[in-house]
Amino acid sequence: MTSVTRTLPDTMTSPETGEIRRSGILPFELRYKAEAVTIDLPGYYPEGQGEGVHVGDDMALAGEALRVLKEKIDGIPSPKTIRRLNLA
């Protein structure tokens, strides 16, 4: 079985506005209850103000950061912590 690596283009057309968006990384503040963390979020962003479009694994870092906040605040262990505890 072979693995296929998908290469994404440097630009894309916004599905909502038709505006051209460029691939890049911008800071994004993620909040959970009273805590916040800023991550560098990849995606396709407009030249000026506006929402980004995220494809593929773009949101993986945000998901991981949210799991870390939930573990810190609520004590809900992340899958990574559970695996680590099961291996110990």
C-alpha cells in the first residue's frame, strides 16, 4: 500500500465571498472558561480583515491546545495523558 502526500496550493478562492486567500500562519487566541492560550494557526487568510479558511490538518493544533486547557482546568485527561498513564 502506498501513501499519498497531498500538496495544497498557495492560494484559494473563498467559498463564501470569492475573494483570494493566501496560505499563511496567524496568531489565534483560544479560550476555555477563564483561560486563554495563543497558538500559531495555519490556514488561508484574506489580505485584510476577515475569517480564515482551514483545510486538512490546519485545526489539529487548536484541538490539542483545547485538550490541554481542559486537562488543566477541569482535570479531563487528554488521550495523550491516558496513553502515557497506561504505558507507565
